[in-house]
Amino acid sequence: MGFYLINNRENKPSFIFVDKLEDLIYHVEGNIDDTVIVKGSRESKPFFLKDSNDYKNLCDQKYRNGLLAQEIFKNIARERRFMIESIPQDIDSFSVYNILDSFTIKRADFVIKNCRNIEVDVKCLSFYLINDKKYFYIRYSEIMKLERMNSLIEKNTILAIFDQNTVRGQDFSLNMIELKTILKENNRCVVYDQKTKCFKVPLHLTTNGFDLLEEYRINRELY
């Protein structure tokens, strides 16, 4: 056990490991008022997020917003007494489902046990105002991965959609839509955009808040 000294040198963060704090006299010169001291083992080496294979996605604000949206959804669902369980999304868990080489499949983020085991995939997307109507874009490949899984395990999936612009505020918006609605409305209200390879979905097809999940709740009178 020792100490990592994290400092700035020539406007670039740097760090060194010492066994005793007093050893910094051999390694650091000048003003060290802003030096950060972290106690730990030599193996617990500091790292830059951008250089980490496991965590570099956290550098992306949209990715962080997506994780926040999942936490918000999970917390509200529990407050409303939905029996929610997280579905593992790690690589090892995915390998169980990608058993066929011909196509890829994906599980949603959550399963709601007291809503006939319906699955919910949480998205944090940008909304666009086009000709006085709001739309969101969602990748065709994402939709098809979920739909292929649904056909294999005979489940339904709901998309819970948060607005990228408001997810960090008190007045965040949440809309839900069934996956099968997007597919049903393809070439009608829903349009496939060749340029982005996304479905362009009008917001009026969605329902506000948890209204859609309430329709699936089993024994509603108990809650």
C-alpha cells in the first residue's frame, strides 16, 4: 500500500507512485498545493477515461445521459410499484443470445414481472420539430435486433424514450411506445430514412409517462 500523486506538469496531468508521502520530495518540484493524493496499491494505477477500453464510452455526454435515463426509469418504476428487474447487458451475457451467425439479437434493458414479463428498452434521444410535429430517430438495426429476440422468446418490448435535452432537469419528459407499433406503422406514419438508416417516428404515436405500462399491469387493483 502506498500513494499516487496526481499533479499537472506542463498543463498535462501526470502521476507517480510512492511508498511514503514523504518520498514526494524526490519527485515533485514547485507549487504542489493542487496535488491530489490517492491512497492505494501500485496496481490501482490512475487512468484516463479516453484510454480505457472498458470506460471510454463515459467520455460521451449522450452515453452518460443514456445511463442516467435508465436509472431514472428504474427508480420511478419502483416508486410506482412495478416489479422491475435489470437484464444483463455485458458481453458474456450477450454471447448467450447471439447463437446464430446469420443475424444479431438483443435483449431489452429491463423486464417488468408484474406486467406479463414485458421488456422495456430505455432510450435517450433527441427530438426534432419538423412541420410543427415532433419526431425522434431510432436506428433500424436496433429495432431489428430487439424484434428478432422477441420472435425467439415470444415477448413484447416497449421503448421508454427520454429527451436528451431535458433528461438532466427536473422537468424531464418520458414517452413510451411498443416496438410492434413502430413496425406496424412503417411506411405510414413511420418513415425509414435511407440517409441515417433510422426509423423516423412521430411523437404522437407514443404515450406519456407510464400509461402504457399501466395497461399491462397484472392485478391492478393490488397497486
